[in-house]
Amino acid sequence: MKSLIVDSATQVLYIALVIDGSVNEKYIPGRNDHAKYIVSTIDELLKSENITTNELDEIICGIGPGSYTGVRMAVTVCKMMAVFMNKPLYKISTLKLIASNLKGIVLSTIDARRGNVFGTIIDTINDKYIIEEAHTSYSELKENHFDFEVNENDFKVDALYILEHKEKVIEPHLLVPNYLRDTEAERNLHD
């Protein structure tokens, strides 16, 4: 089984190629420039394993929440690959992805500015949300019980966990990112 995992919702571009349980992964710190590296990094990983995109069995996409532009990049690239190559597409929450390497009750957050986060508390052992994903106050979320804390700046992915907990996208062309809040332009329209 050959699986490609792509997430660009945080400041770190994460791309992994998993072949029969063997993981080849890249963490690329960015400065809002994931677009420069996403396609070339996928290509580099495929070449390093001597396979082509047509040999992939599935594509797994991190759908956010996170940076608006960042989330759209991974979703767009993964959708295009899945649709044009007729490959199964799966999705995974970016908050679950960054928590995947910690086993227990995990507070997982991505900075949403102004003291807010996109956050959740998840039991990674049982794959169960203790607190649902939300755009919320960091201080309020932190008042809850958790064993570990992880954020978008310092995470390690368990790619095998991602393969186990991915969700099938029935109609890939309809996949949309999980933003958890309106854009600033959308908020300004309502004012």
C-alpha cells in the first residue's frame, strides 16, 4: 500500500509517503510560502522511493483548521491529484494530525491570533474528541484536563496513526477546508 499524506495548514508543511508501513516524511518550516514547496516536495518523495503518482493507492489530506491560504493549498493539490488520477481521497483534521504522535488526552492547538486558537482536546488512544474542535480562547481551553499539549510549532506526526484514523471523502471534488471561522473579509461584510 502506497499512501501520500499532505498537510499545509500550519507554519510547517508536512508531507509523508508511507509504503507498506515504512514512512518517508518531510517537515518544511515556512513563512507563508508552502506553495513554493508543496508540489516539488511531493515529487522529491516519490522519486526517492522510485514510484510515480499513478502508483499511489490513496491520498490523505489535512483539511485544517489553520491558515486560510495554507489549508487551501493541501486541499487543492490533494483534490486535483485524486480526481485526475482517479485515486481514493481521505481527509484528516490538522489538529488530530499534530496530536497523532502523543498517546493519551492531548490539548492540540493552532494559533488563531488575538489570544484565540483553533483547538481541541482529543483522546488519541481511543480516537475520541473530549472537546470538539473550535475557534476558542486558549485560556479557556487550557482549563480542561489533558495529559499532553501540542501546537503547530512543535509537533511530530505518527503517519501510521493517520492511516488508521483517516476519513473517506466520497466526492473529492466537493471537499472543502475546515476553517472553523469566517475570513476577515466575510466578518467585515456583516459589520
